[in-house]
Amino acid sequence: MTNISSFPKRELGKSGIKVAPIGLGCMSLSGAYGPSGDDEGIALIHAAIDMGVTLIDTSDMYGWGHNEELISRAIKGRRDKIVLATKFGNRGGKDGKFADGRPEFVVESCNASLKRLGVEVIDLYYQHRIDPDVPIEDTVGAMKKLIEAGKVRALGLSEAKPATIRRAHKVHPLAAVQNEFSLLYRVEAEETLPVLQELGISFVPYSPLGRGLLSASIASPAALAEDDPRRRHPRYAGKNLETNLDLVGHIVSIAHEKNCTPAQLALAWLLARDPGLVPIPGTRRKERLAENLGALDVTLSNADVKRLSDAIPVGAAAGTRYPEAQLASLYI
């Protein structure tokens, strides 16, 4: 069994919180990509912890609370082995609202997450989506009070633009920013990374495998379950998928040279980009978890990193990152 405990930990910003260099995103354990069983989800989290994973990432909107409750059960007796991250403020279009950053909602959401998670403190608390109707200073000001109250240890933002990050960081130092970042989808991430390096904030890439495309295991939408929402996703649609698979083909060739899988190569590329970067690939399968962690055994030179970057240039991927209805709530 792969164990990554021997690899140097990475500090989240300047928070003093250190984690293994690859974390676990738990969204898929609450039916995001089709049915998932709780027992299997708990077993996967146990396996991740046994393999040395420390950063466990969830959100109050994954299964609308189900994911946090699942994690609560999974971490019983293991709380001291993990760094627990959750998020608030992603309304997913409920009542016509995609984000809520009101100070009173921050407090309400945190208290609810603490109860569902069954913990006294959240290690890393993110605003999941930026609310354009509430000044970021007001939202982060409320989040800062959670730290002062001992309910939260460190703060983060998700899908935030550099200007928003700078404003938030002035209110209270951010430990991490979580945006989509992979070899395929990185236009916004490449703009964000230099700002995070300047401010000393960690980058936590979600969907680091391009929602499965960079695993090179999905050749057509037919390979996805009937209820998998990726069937409706622009990157998987018609000509977009053909273009993206052609791009992934370059990575497959280089992976053969490196004697690793395409997914491992894609994760190794991210890890090599910055020492403060901690990707959080998600999966429901233990064998895929072990494969992802095996990326730490892949060593890339600066020339390798450039070659991979050139193989899939910034902006080359086809199809938007999300369906059109959700685009307005991203990168604010």
C-alpha cells in the first residue's frame, strides 16, 4: 500500500498548519458523479488516512450536509491525524442565489458545519463562492471573528480573482486559495499563482485531473454513468471532448516515457510548479487513490515541467469550465 508519510509536508500559507503534499477531495462521496455508498466512502477516507493523507476537503453543499456528516463518521478516533477543511457560501442556485457572503450567514454556516462534522474546530475554512453583493472585507471580517472565537484555525477563498484575494488578505492573512487548476484548465490559475506566491498563500487545486480527462480513462461520454453530471458538462460535449482527448494524448505519450500513468504525471506537474501547492484529487476507488498518491514518486525536471506545459498550452482546452448557468458565480 502506498504511504506518503515520508514525503515533506507543505505548510498552508503562513498558518503553521502542515499537510501531506496531496490531499483528498471528498465531493464524489456524496453522489456528485453518480450513486455512492456511505460505507465505501468511509472506507476510502480510512484508506487515505492510512496512506498518509492529512488534508481532507469537504463543503457544506456537497450533498447539502451529507458529506460533512459522512466525514464526521469517518474521522472518529482519527481527528488528530487529519487537517479538516470545509467551505460555506455556495448556494448552487437555490432561490436564485449562487453565493452568500453575508456576515450573519458566515456564523450560521460555521456553527452548522461544526455540528455536522462533530468537531470543535475547523482547521481551514473557505468561502466557497464569492458573493458579488457583499464586500469581501465584510465576509472575511466575519470569518476572522470565527478564528478569534476558536472555531476556525485558518481562512481560505475558493474561485477568487487576484484583486479579491488581495483585499481579503488585508483583512486577515489567507492560508489557502482553492481554484480549479490542471494541465487542461488553468487560464485563471496561471493568473492567480503569481499573486499567491507574492503574498505567501498556498494554492489548493481542485479538479487537478480535469474532472477525469487527464486520467486518460474516459474515451467518450458513454463511459460515464447515466446520472453522471459530466455528461452535461461542456468539456465532455461533442467536438470539445475530441479536442481535449487529443491534448491528453500528448500527456499519455510522455507518461509512457516516464513509466507512470497520465494521472500521476498530471499531478506531478502540479506538485513541481510550487512548493506551497497541494492538489486535492477526488475519487471513490482505493486503487485510484493509491495511483494518485503515486505521483509523489514521479520526479520532473524544469525541462519536463516546460515540456508538459507546452504540450497543453494555456487556453487550449475546449469547452468552458462549468455549464453556462454557473459561469457567472466563478472567479470573482
